[in-house]
Amino acid sequence: MSNRPAIDDQVRDQIIADPELLLEDSDIMRALVAANERAMGTNIVDLRGIAMERLEARLDRLEDTHRSVIAAAYENLAGTNQIQRAVLRLLDATRFEVFLRDLAGDVAEILRVDAMRLVLETEGDGDEPAVQRLGEALCVVEKGFINEYLTRGRNIPVRQVTLRQVRPDEGGIYRDKAEYVRSEACLRLDLGEGRLPGLLIMGSEDPHQFAPQQGSDLLTFFAGVFERAMRRWLD
């Protein structure tokens, strides 16, 4: 029997010169381990091989987790940058009319939402000409509307930030965009002592952009900034 290996000389020399290449290639290593198991026969249990398979599966899970954590970190950073840019844009306004116009325009674009609505409760008439001139971003409603809208008529606590899908019969507040909005973020506003509450609503055509299981820390911060800006205008 000849001792000469049945392998191309060039390939053999390359392997001998740099064996680490084989160790770093997971597919080749799996093939070598499988060949070794077949050579040992079916009556021998290779405990080392079983342990290696389990370690490899655990490593794959760790790598998946690592990638998920990095992706979440990048997403959170991008969200933080969006909120910061939106806050700076809000602070640029020198008149309330400009503030509302920017809210429906540049701020909505920065936050990548399809509709922005500022809802204010009043005990008077929301159809006054002065109110209508303030633009489509402002919705004036009767007292008690905001809590009813947030709870959908149920006896549940009212949270500062509510993320949810929108049903077709709930779209009236979006006016001409009611047909397209499928999810929303509702930010309840405390406008100060002696004042009725307010509500800032972000609507999206994407039904998955806002969902209850998502984090709301950045939107809570944005609501706090918006509350303070509104108090300044109301003063």
C-alpha cells in the first residue's frame, strides 16, 4: 500500500504551511468531524464531538444576541438624534402660529410621522375664526375628550404615553388623513395648574411604527419638553 496521500500536492503544501485556515473554516471543520465519526463506526459515542456541537450552537446564539444588541443600540441612538433635532426645531419658533406650522411640517418630517395633531380641550367654542386660523395641526375639543380618546371609553388608568394601532372609526381627529393613519403615539400634556389637559398625537401610515410593546422613554422626554414649550405660549 502506498503512503502517498490522495490529495493535490499544492493543496497539501498550503494546508501544511498554514493549518489555521482549516480551523477558521467552520464548514471544513464540520466535514472533518463528520468523517472522523464515520471512521470510528456507529458503536462509539464521541462525547467530545457532542460537546463541540453544543458549544457551537451556544456560540451561534450568543452571536445572534450580540447582533441584536448592537442593532438595538444603533436604533436607540438614531431615535435620540431624531428627538433632539425635533426639540431644537420646536424651540426655533418665535410665534405660536409658526410653532404650530413647524409642528405639522418640519417636526413631523424629522420624526418621520405622517400626521401631527395638538389637541386642546376647551369649555368654549372651538369653531371660532381665531382658532381656525391657527392651522390644521391644532384640534380644539370639548372638555373630557382627551381621557375618553386615550382610554377608548374603558375604566383604565391614563398613561402619559400611549402607543397603539388605530381603528378606522377612530380616525376623525386626523381629518383628511384619517383614511391612511394606522398607528399612533399619544402624548398626554400637563399644561399647568388650572388648565385643561392637552394631547399631542403622532400618526403613521405604518401599522407597526407605534405598538404597545415598544419603549417610550424618548417620547416621554419629548412630551416633557413640549409641555414646557406650551406653558410658555399659554402664559
